[in-house]
Amino acid sequence: MKFSVPKRIVLIGASTGGPGQIQKIIDSLPKLKDTTIVIAQHMVNGFMDSFANRFQNIKHLSVSVVENNQSFENNNIYICEGETQLTNGTFIKKETSLNSYNPNINILFNSFTSQVKDKKVLCVILTGIGDDGVEACKNLSFNGAVCITESKKSAIVDGMTSRARLLVPNIKVHNIDKIVQIISEFCE
């Protein structure tokens, strides 16, 4: 069976305060056309399925938690957990180590750097504690991805976002409402 691959990829990384921000984004999305969205929301093991189930009532979107060895396909929204990465068009997922983020945004996002040469990639860092995802966002930016983060005023917790604003060259800074709009337009 041949799978279709997207022309556009949206990568979203979030931690503390992220579920509500992600809800705003997904609620506003049009039907995806040649676009796939990959979400890394820090969360304790065992809660990803219930997080993904929040979006099952949106009939024009396919939202699921990534399984190990799952194909990366067009017009889907994937919620990742553990140490997930994309390798040769397939998600490879391992459990996170005891002191690691779940999911690890840097590992996930870094696995998409090779996609930037063939596809349009939008990398988004949302609210959260720490700096997970910032290094990978910087790598994606160096490779040509468009990177955006929340403004200090918009972020519920300004840890990941402040580090992204400081360390990622050419990053665009917007409030959550503008980010929602940018992602929606990118997906059309």
C-alpha cells in the first residue's frame, strides 16, 4: 500500500499551559490539504490517549497518538509521546528515560530537519517550562523552516518561549490568536 506524504508539515511543541493553546489551534483548523501536523505536548504517561480523544468530535480531522512503526501520512494530526522520531517515513517510538521530557521535543523535531529541503515546514514553540524544543527549532531554522513562538504576554509560562526568542535566529513572535491564524492559513 502506497502512502501519500504531505507537502507541508506543522510541528508544535508545548509544555505547561499547552493543552488549552493546542485546543485553540485544532478547533480553528480547516480540513487539512497536503498538510500534516505533529504535536509534542509534555504530559505524564497514560494521558496522551485522553488528550487525543478531546479532538475526536472534529469530524474533518484525523487525530491520533503515534504508534511505533506507524507511517507518516498526509492530512493527519499526530500526537507524540516518548522519544519519538521520524525515520524513513516511519515514526519510531521509545519510552522516555526517567528524567526526560515526555515527549522529547528536541528528538522529535530534529528528526524533521531533513524534511525542510523538500517540504514547507512550520515549527511552533508554545508555552512551557524549560527549554525543550528550542535547540531543534534552531536547527530547523538554519535549514530553512519558518519558526514562530508565543509572545511573553501570550504564553501561560514563558520558559520555552523566552528561550526560543533568545536563541532561534529569525524567529517570529506572535500572540496565540495570531499563531492560530498563521497555522490555519498554512494548512489551507
